[in-house]
Amino acid sequence: MYSDDTPVGRLLTRRKMLALLGGSGAAVASGMALFDPRRLIRPLPSCVVRPEQTAGPYFVDEGLNRSDIRLDPASGVVSAGVPLALTFLISRVDQGTCEPLAGAQVDVWHCDGLGVYSDVQDSGFDTRGQKFLRGYQITDRNGGATFRTIYPGWYPGRAVHIHFTVRTPAGSARASEFTSQVYFDDTLTDRVHAAAPYASKGAGRERTASDGIFRRGGDQLMLAPEPAGDGYAAAFALGLKLG
């Protein structure tokens, strides 16, 4: 399990980061104004090795290769919520070098604005057959994979989060799988959740500081969303030690 947040290898300059974001297909529309990746101006480390975290009970390998995960293909219904463009930038860390990892599969899944996951049976809901807010993308030559989704809601016992898994290219001699979660600042979540559909959930949301899973390295898994049109956009850099 990786738990070192020290940047390894070179750091991206602002120019290189913008080039990576631009090449990753991060400019997205539909449900939000066109996202200009140049809005994410703070440089990010290219090879930050971050901690793994549990996949939780709600992962379903749906095989949905798609960028926009808001739609439930079974019903045609689009999940309600504040739009979020989320770009993963995946790199390979190897003997002090850091290079973009192309061809990796990035799976993303999370709850809707009311804390409900699709295609599972739980004590509070049964959504079997529905496939909203799930999907995967294959990283491009710059290691980028972008998803159009919504800002997640909450459910008891957990801070607001998004699950993800990165699987290295099929047939790779050094195949591996990395699973973790990304989190949001509570102040931003307070603001987002004050509006529909989130507000109807009421009080009781877990804060990051009191989430037992977050306390195991969650401070290294924080997103920093920027306003983008009527929603937000965020980039998350991850370096993987393969083999």
C-alpha cells in the first residue's frame, strides 16, 4: 500500500500541466459551459504517489466505456446535481523517472445527489439494473482520462467522496491495480449541498475529520475544484509504482 505523498522525479511546469490537460480531452460541454483546462492554473506534481483506500461495497464492473457517466442507460434519466468535470492524470514512477501512463483503464463510481449508488441492493435502496454514475475511460498518450459527472451527495458514516480504480494496460508485463478515493473540502461541500437536490437530504453529513477511512491518508487525496460554467472542474495527478 502506497502512503508516501512525496513528489518523485520531475515536477510539471505550468506549461506542461496545461499541455497535459489540453491533450486529455478535458474540454467538456453539455450541462455546463465549455471547460477551459487553463482555468486549473496551479501546477500539480506529475508523480505524487498516494495512498490506496478500500473499494467499498458498491463497486460493480459494468464495462461502461464512457466519459459522461451521468446518464442511466437503462432509463435515459440523467442524475441531478452540480456538474463536475474530473480529470485523472496518471503517470508511471520507475527508478526515479516519471512518464505519462497511456492505455490504463480508470474506473469511477460514486453516489448520486441523495447518497444512492446504482446497480446495488442496500438496506435503504434497491437500484439493481440501473447504471448511473459509473463508467471507465482509457488514458490517452498524456495519461489523461476525463469524466463528466456531478458533485456527489452523502450517506451516513462517510464524508463526500468518489471511488476510482486504475488498471494498467491489458497484457502488460507489469500489470497492476490501484484503488482509492478522492475527497472534497467540507466548506465547498457545504455550499454545494445547500441547493437542490442535495438540500432535501437534510443534516447529518459526516465531515472529513470524523470519517475513519478519510483519516487513513485522505488528506493526500483531496480535490481542488475550480468554478467552471455552472459547475466545477478538477484535476487529480497520480503516480503509480508498477511491478
